[in-house]
Amino acid sequence: MKIIRYQTPDDQTHFGRLLESGQAERLSGDLFSGLSPTGTHDTIKKLLAPLEPTAILCIGLNYRHHAAESGAKTPQMPILFVKGTNTLQHPGDPIEIPTKMASHEVDYECELAVVIGRPCKNVRKEDALDYVLGYTCANDVSARDWQLKMGGGQWCRGKFFDTFCPLGPVLVTTDDIPDPNQLGIRTILNGETVQDWNTDDMIFNVPTLIEFLSGSTTLLPGTVILTGTPHGVGMAAKPPRWLKPGDEITIEIDNIGRLTNPVATEKA
């Protein structure tokens, strides 16, 4: 099933199933305990990120070709960093270039996002996908100057700005994606495809990441795992290709859809 979260013209928020008419069939219940169709069709005023994450866990350098373009050695263990829930952004809403903590090197990263559906701790990779609710598109927006030069030796400052984690447009349940490591994944910047690869290039596949992240650690329902980006990031272009106000960036993943956001200057 493809699940959306949306606002109706009376500013109520619901989960639903997107219809060919452009309306949504409203779903009742809870995202984690189960949703059921109601037969009610709603006009969509605004499409929202498909969930409000309880945590956003991110994996760096998890594609072989991206590690190579970054000049990095292939990691022996997954590289973990985090984003705050403040970074969440909805489809269609702007990625904001920071001005107070000014950045001149804001980059895109198309990523497959994994959504955990039930409490998950010390899970074996053989069982890991049983704990997944579904998948969506993510853009791990990164201020490279803060990440690599001004962040004190860690990545979080460059990854933690408001609007730096667009998610959406839909949450696709696992019955429609039996193998998350067989998906085409792309970034399209102002109509030009700048990343175009496949999730089968992950160094640590989705089950392995869940086993690693759940070790001695409870992953709560609503935990979102960003699984890394393929090669083609703006930092590696010659000259580098940084996001700027007026750009439009789209993340596209097979069987999920297209997540599009404009780029703007941070609001005062």
C-alpha cells in the first residue's frame, strides 16, 4: 500500500491512500497498529511528510562508488550520525539555505529511508525486515562547509539545520517492496539527472543496518533510517555543484515516487 499524510481544506490531518482522481481515500486507525479504509474521499489541501519521525538515524559512506568519489576507504562498520526531528520537511516545501549559521556549500543526497514499525532491539539481520513498516524517499541535505570544516570534527552540525530532511511523498509498505536493495535511485536537479544508481550498491544492506542499529539499542516505531547516498553528489562535481535559491531538487526511487522541493534562503 502507498500511504500519504495530508491536510484537508479544514486543516485536519489524516492518513490516506492517494486516488487517481487526485483525492485521497481517508484511512482510520494508527500508522503502527494498522490503518483501514473508510470510504471517505477527501480533497488534499497539502501533502505532508508521510510521518513525524521519533528519531532520524543516518548512515554515511554506504555506497561503494560514493565512498570512492569521496576519497574514503570502504568502511568496515556502518558510520552513524543523526539528524534532529527539526530537520523534517514536507514535499513541495523549501529547503532553506542557512544564513544565521551561513553555509555556501549546501549539497543534496538522494537516500532510501526505512521506517521502523514496531519496537526493535537486538534483531538478527535474518529477521530485520519483519520490523520494517515501509519505505520512502529522503534528501539528506548537507552543509558541507559545516560538516567537514567548521563542525568540530563531527558531521552533525552540517546535517542538523531546519528543513534538511525532506521525506515523502508516500510511505510504501513492505508488501510492495520485498527487497529494498533492488531499487533504482536518482536525484534530478533543475531537470538534470545528477545521481542515478541502484540500492544494490550499498556496502551494508538494509537488514545489516537494522541489526547494527538495534544492537543494545531500542529502535522505536517511527524511527527513520537514512541508508546512504550513491555517487554523484554536488561536492564531487568539478566544479562543485552547490544548491542555491531558485533551484528545484527531486529525489526519485523506483516503486516509491518523486519527492520534489524548491530551494530558498532561510527565512528571517
